[in-house]
Amino acid sequence: MSDIVILPVPPFSLLCNAAFALRREVFVWEQKVPEAEEHDNYDMTATHFVAIGEGEVVGTLRLIDLPEHVKIGRVAVRQAFRGRGIARRMIAAAMAHARQAGRDRFYLTAQSDKLGFYESLGFVAFGPEFIDGGMPHRAMRDYDRDSAVLVD
Ligand SMILES: CC(C)(COP(=O)(O)OP(=O)(O)OC[C@H]1O[C@@H](n2cnc3c(N)ncnc32)[C@H](O)[C@@H]1OP(=O)(O)O)[C@@H](O)C(=O)NCCC(=O)NCCS
């Protein structure tokens, strides 16, 4: 869809605050993640991305720069805007942004029912399932794919 704009925004800017509100809407109210777990200190230093559609923030994610890889997290799209490729486009835009800064190893922890979505973006699951925010998750990465499968 051509009417969606995706861009990085500074932490605690107006657009980023709208993204934080969307995260509360999706993770706390919809998915019942405990509110105390939704924000963390990484929000101060992460690179936040927003998707803007129809004049409002309808999608968001954040990138956390870690020594071993870049962690993609807090991927959320407003319910009424799902199924239109917004998450896929946000992830592609965020990875391209990180690659421009010389980072090309990506990691995330996926809700177990979303593994297929991230596999379609080139990620493989590794390690055991664990509970985060009350939901089962798996770690996934898009590098060292063969060894990721081996420790599965
Ligand atoms: C998961 C989420 C971010 C996907 O956003 P979206 O904009 O609807 O996703 P897209 O339209 O880009 O879909 C990308 C692909 O994933 C698939 N997909 C979307 N939601 C899915 C889900 N819940 N489970 C499995 N696959 C899903 C789509 O069918 C699509 O596949 P296709 O490209 O082959 O057609 C959105 O459903 C959401 O915000 N969910 C609540 C928060 C959440 O679960 N975040 C992810 C935590 S790991």
C-alpha cells in the first residue's frame, strides 16, 4: 500500500509517544502483557520506527543495538490496519536502516504463533521455548542459520 510512510523517530518525540501509546493498546490491552513489563530502559536508547497511515501512527517497532547483533522488538500494528503488509515493510525498512550503519546480524524473540511470519523474512528459531509477558516465545536470528537449526 502506497499511502503508508515508515520512518525512524527520536525517543519521546510526539510520533514516538504515539508509538508508545500504540504499544500499550496492542501489548497491554489486547495481549494482556503486564504494564510494568511493556516499557524498559532500552526505550531510551533504541531506534524507534513508526508507520504512519491516514494521518496517525498505525505501526511501530524498535531496534536495539547490541554488540553481537541488532535486536528487533515491540513489533505492533493497529488491529484495523493488519494484513496489509505494514509489519513486513516496517521490518524491511528497519533492517535496511541498520545495514546502512554497517550492522547485518539481526535477532528477535517471537511469540511462538508468529514464527511463520518471521521465517518468511529469513529468520530461524533456536533454543527452547520460554515465557515472556505471559506468552510462549522462541529466539530467532537471521545469521548463522545452520548452527541455529542445530541447537534447536
Ligand atoms: C504480528 C503483527 C505485527 C503483524 O502485522 P501485519 O501488518 O498485519 O503483518 P503483515 O500484513 O506485514 O503480514 C506479514 C505476513 O505475516 C502473516 N501474519 C500476519 N499476522 C500473523 C499472525 N498473527 N500469525 C501468523 N502470521 C501472521 C501475514 O499473513 C503475512 O503473510 P504474507 O506476507 O505471506 O501474506 C500484528 O498482527 C500485530 O501487531 N499483532 C499483535 C502484536 C504482536 O503479536 N507482535 C509480534 C510479537 S512477536
